[in-house]
Amino acid sequence: MAVGFYTPPFYPLNNLSPHAIEYDGRLYPTAEHAYMAAKLSDHEAKEAIRNARSPQMAKELANVTYKDIRDPEWENKKLSIMEDVIRTKLSQHPEVRQALQDSGDEEIVEDSPTDYFWGEGKDGSGQNHLGKLWMKLRAEL
């Protein structure tokens, strides 16, 4: 049985969970805020994302409002940045570490019906890169 991010005991693994992280010298309200800010090279845009009222707003700012100033190397960096962000979250929150340990040996799945890169997508054919990163970190614990 796969472990999904949206189920209560494993929600701490979700980038939208309310676990603030100190990342790159700044405090971000969620891992999603930190990841979205990392997409950009402009300091003011990064600050706008960091100060966004919700993770969804941070995502919209990064992907819509500021999409034209995205780091040109982003596609080559995004997996390593995501790993760094969630590794930071794991190191700063014991409850995230506990949720990861509680997943046992089960497959971890970012059970998003719309994301086929980070998640499994609606039909389960997605690449599940976020789940794979969490399983990598779990193996290191």
C-alpha cells in the first residue's frame, strides 16, 4: 500500500504543510514557499514569494507573475533544489522525521491528480519525483 501525502499521518511530507523552514538564510512559511522562491534570481521577487499569504499564492507568483524572470538553468536544478528544501524541512522538524519513519518501507507517493512530474497524476502514470526524493531521504535515516 502506497503512502500518500494528503492523508493525515503523512501530511507533514507535503510541501504545503505548515512547517516553516529556514532556507538560504531566510525563514519561509512552508517548503513550497522556499522551493518557489528558489526558481527566481531576482531578490524582490523572491521576497514577494516568501511573504505570500499561502503556498498556493507563492506558486502563482513564481509560475505566473514572475515566470519571465525564472532562473534559465531551473530545469537542470529543480530536482536538487527540491531535495535540498525537503532535506532542510526534515532536519528542522521532528514531526516530519517521524512521519517519514512511520511510512516504513512503503512506497511514498505525491498523490496529486494534476502533477505528473512531482506526483503520480490522475491516472497513476506520473513520475512521482517528490515521493522518490522522500524515499531516498528515508533510506538515509
